[in-house]
Amino acid sequence: MEPFQKINFRQKRDFGEIINATFAFIKQNFKQLFKYILLIVGPVQLVGGYLIGSAFKSLIYDRSNPMALYSHNTGLYVSYLILIISGVLYAGVITGYFKLYMASEDGKITIGQVWQETRSRFFPLLGWTFLIGITLTISYILFLIPGIYLSIPLCLGFVALTVENKGVFDAFSRGFEVVKDHWWATFGLIIVIFIIAMVIMYAFMIPLYLIMFAFNMNSLNDPSKASNNLLSISNIIRTIYMPLYYLLALFVNSIFLTAITFKFFALVEKKESVGILGEIEKLGGQENEI
């Protein structure tokens, strides 16, 4: 077994180094981190995915009415609420893990520690979710460009909220402070991570598209089977694909959050040299002991 080598978040990194550090961190922590994500967030995510899959049956059976999905469909709205809660829990788990990892020496983190961090962050993260949701919604409705511009510092503000333990409004301003003069570089990183995420998610959907194509071809050959084919497709979507899709989303989102966290601390280090100052203090303390 290879000896544990902790990955330093507080370090200056360029674009390529951030990408490499992101996947190195996920590879190193995959087993432990995703076990905790599945245990804490997985059940909630599965329920939300199942309910959304069930809600889509309305659209499948009433394709002539595009609003069938939303008409008298309480389950859909409940599923959205569940997925919001799942997203908040997920953000708490992964960012809590980041904080614990940064403070640890050997990378050994217990689920009890992660759960404690998640619980302590739940309501601040819920408040942040609604604040940012409202802010971005208004920005995108009024003008598209301001919405895009605000998205970048708000992504970094999220790290300030969770890992630096800033208050909601302090985190809001911290994001703008950190990204100042580095907006385009951060935007470029987010675009690249977004493309990687979309490739993974669309690759996962290819088998479903093939199944739907096969069922449709079968219906053309034998129209009497169309109703049964629709039922089969809806059952596959509801019971298999939608729950697994939302579990996969947890993994994909971790790539994004890890990259953003590395970018945040790379910018903080460039502007404030926090990591270097910390190392100097450690060396000074060791010399005093001698």
C-alpha cells in the first residue's frame, strides 16, 4: 500500500494544476468520501429521483398535454423539495469533508465527523441556496450577462461559506473579493468542468435512448404493443434510470465542487499567501521547541 500523501489545498496552482489536483483528490478519496455521500445523501437522492421518474409517467401517458407533468402532480413538487434538501445535505457532506481533510494529518475521517459538519452547515447552506437562487433568477430574468457574471463569484463565495465558515452575507462579498482580477480564468475553469460533467451525464443516458429507440421501432412494427411499450419505458425510467441518474449527479457535482475549492484556495494563496504564512509559523514553532 502506498503511503498517504496529503494534497495541499492552500497552494498556488494554474489551470492545468487545478484540473490535475481535482482528479487526484477524487481518486485518493473516492472510496471514503463517496461511502459517506451514499450513506448520508444517497437515500434522500434515491427517493427524489424515484418520485421524479414517477411524475414523468403523466407526461408519457398524456403527450398531447405538455402541462400534464405539472397538473395535479403533487409528487413532482415534493420530489423537487426532497432534491433541494438532498442538495443541501450533499454540499454539507463534501465541503465538510474538505475541511476535515485539510485539518487531518493522515486523511482518516469518520462518518461521525462528516455528519457533525453536515448538520452544522445545513441551515446556512439552505439560506445560501435561497439567497443565491433568488439573486441569480432576478439577474437572469432582467439581463443574461449580469447573471453569468454573478455566477462566478457566487461559486467561490460558496467555498467561503462552507470551508472558511463565513456568514451568508460575508461569504457573498468574499466571493467577489477573491475573484477580483481573475474572473475570466475562473470562468474558463468552470466551463471546462461543466463540459466534462455533461459528457459523463450524456454518456450515461445513451443506453436509455437506445432502449427507447428499440421500443419505438417495435411499436411501429406492431402498433398494438404501443401501450405496453410506453408502460415498460416509464417503469425503466422510474425505477432504474432516474434514481441512478441522480446518484451519478452526486459524483459529477463532486468534480465541480472540488475544482472550485482548489481554485478558491489558489486565488486566496495568490492574494494572501495564507498557506505560506502557515508553514512559516509551523517552522517557527518547531525552532522554538528546539
